[in-house]
Amino acid sequence: MALSVTASAERLLTLLDGDRGGPDEWAAYQRGQRALEKAALGDLTARAVRAGVTPEDFPQVVEKSVLHSWADRVIQNDPRLVWNRAKDRDDKVAAFRGVDLALAEHARIRVASACDINRPSVLSSAGTKLIQHEGKKKMRHKPVHVLLREAGEAALRVKPCFMMSPLTVSRFLPPDFTFDVVIFDEASQVLPQDAINCIYRAKALIVAGDENQLPPTAFFTAGEDEEDDPYAEEQMPRYESLLSLAKGNGMLKELSLRWHYRSRHEYLIAYSNKQFYRGSMTTFPVHSPTGPT
């Protein structure tokens, strides 16, 4: 028995003597194992051995396990990231749509209520009486521009918002008829010279448009002579639309609107979003066939 133990001890000492780096490797292993245990990954080494992971791949296994553990903890501690059933998500989408529609309806009612508060009574002014009188007529009504010239203040209190084209503004509004703000929509389709008669009437100006859309038609100006040198120093810059003028004068603050909501199917805007807007637009997934569109 003593001889067998001695022989075993000699073999072990011989192996240790031939493996000069073994103690250092064992100490490094112990330090690494303690670090894994501190990170709640103490059994990772044994599982890696059972799975046949090579020493070269082990650092990647540790990194992946740490990231998975971190992601799981973040998801568990953040109620916004808790996994829900598909039905629960669908119910939340339906509830959001209902609240969104209710909010839009509430905004409409608020605007109408604000206008009603400022609506004058029938006998409050001569302008109000004139509008009431013209409304009762069956024929021989005053022209619109005459009525607005004589009862403009009362008309603005009854209808504070006017929706008109630049041409109808010149036809129907008196020169001194002014507003708090003038808004141009689809400004890429409006010539600068056609917009002047609207702009001077406002204290503030909002120009909305898309430079990727078609410019105003040049059908009626196609026969105009062009200058020989379009880049002559004395030549003033020519803007083909109100939008290009607003973007080029450097005096108006520019704000990009990136939320696209008009297309009922996301695929309808996907090509334009990629080719013209470099994928910068925020689009919305296709509506459910059973949901509102």
C-alpha cells in the first residue's frame, strides 16, 4: 500500500515538474472563476466544457451570456418592455385609435367653442346687422367684396378663418382686410408674384410645401424670352415657387415634417421614401383589415 502511494506521488510530482506553467494557469483559472461567480455566471465554465466550447471561443461565450443577462434584467425592471400577448397588444392599438379619434373630435369642438364665444350678437353692431340683413335677402345681394368692406370686422368675428386661393383673395377681400396669420399649403405650386397679395395682410406667415413635388405650371410663360447669361451678376435670382423663395431667402425658420400619414397602405409611400427622402420619413404599418382606416 505504501509502495503504491509512493509511485503515484512520484508520477504526480514528475507531471508537475514538467508543467512549469500549470500553477500560473490554475491561479488564472481561479481568478476568472471568481469573477464569473461574482457576475452570477459561476456554472458557465462547466456548461462550456459539457458543450465542447474551445478555449478560443470561450471569451465570446462569456460576452454573449453577460449581454443576455443584462438584457433580461433591463426588460424585467422596465415595465414598458414587459412582454405581452399579441391580443394584449392589439387591444392597446385599438384603444389608442379610439383615444386618437376622440382627441381629434375634442379639438374640433374646442375650436368651434372658441369661435362661438367671440361670435357677436345680432344687434351688437352695424356690421352684424348688415350681415343679418343680407342673409335674409332672396336676391340683389351685395357683392362679397362690398359686404366685407362694409362689415369686415363683424365678418371676421363670425368666421375668423378664411380658406381661399390667391386669386379669390384679390377678387373678394378689400385691401385693408388683415389676419393674424396667413398659411400657404402646397406652396411648391404657388408663384411668388401670386402670393404677395396674401402675405402683406398677415402679421405672421407659414409656408408649407414639398420641394420634391412638381413646381407651378409654366404653360402661360413658356413663350417668355430667356436671358443669354442666366448667371449675370446684375440679374436678381428667380424663384419658381413661393416655397423655393421661402427656403432661399434665409429669413424664415425652417422645420421639416417627417410624419407621413396620408397613404392608407405603407407600400404606397415606400418607394418615394427611399428614393426621394432617403428613408427619413416616419411611416406607419399597414392598417388591420378589421380596424379603422
